[in-house]
Amino acid sequence: METIVIQTEYIKLDALLKYAAVVGSGGEAKTVIADGLVSVNGEVCTMRGKKLRPGDTVRFDRYTLQVTSA
């Protein structure tokens, strides 16, 4: 599991995937989210603008990302 530290109140799902470098571009993030390949807190999420807050967990492919605050 990789910990992603954010300085703001939240980060959007597509931005998190780019920030964590698990996708190569925003377009790729949009595609994998729309295809239902990403889960948030154990549930498939197809909303690329989903707001993630500290404590949320994102899974994609072989990656598990835990959002925390600074």
C-alpha cells in the first residue's frame, strides 16, 4: 500500500491517479475510471471527479493508494 499525502481538503480521483503516477495522463485516468477498473473504499467508482479525503483507499490494477493529510 502506498500512502499519498495531500495538503488540501480533498483530491479528485483522476488527479490522484496522475499524482501517484499509476497512469501516464489525464486521458488514461479518465478511461480506466470510466471502464470501471478503479475502486474507492472497496466499491467500483466511475466518477472521475469523485472527491477523495484522508482515510479513503483507492485500488487500481496492482496499486493500493491510501489518502492521508499532511
